[in-house]
Amino acid sequence: MLETILISVLIVAICMVLLAIGILIKKNGKFPNTHVSGNKAMRKKGIGCVQSQDREARKTKKWSVSETSKKENNNL
């Protein structure tokens, strides 16, 4: 059991070292952008990241009416 775990850890460590070497050797080496917004085809179709879309939707708009104002107007 311990031997299997050590072999697994060794394989993972070797893979990480090889990935790091690949990034260091490239001229502008960096990890690829796997985010949805980093994909050109998705941006072309207008598809964005859910987190970014949620953040935009939660921002208060300049001309928006708050829920409390709506309730007060209904009571009049």
C-alpha cells in the first residue's frame, strides 16, 4: 500500500516538473487560459463566464429602482 502511494506521488511530481520546464523554456511561457472568457470562439458568440455575468448583473444600474421604492409606491 505504501509503495503504491509513493509511486503515485513520484509520478505526479515528475509530471509537475515537466510542466514547469515546458513553461520555463517557452519564450512567453505561461499557463494556458482555460477560462471561458479566454476562448475567442465563445467571445464571438457572446458567451461569457457565469461569474462575470453574475457580477455584472448584481451591479446597481444608474437608473434602476430599488425594491423598497416599488413597495412604497404600491401602498399609495
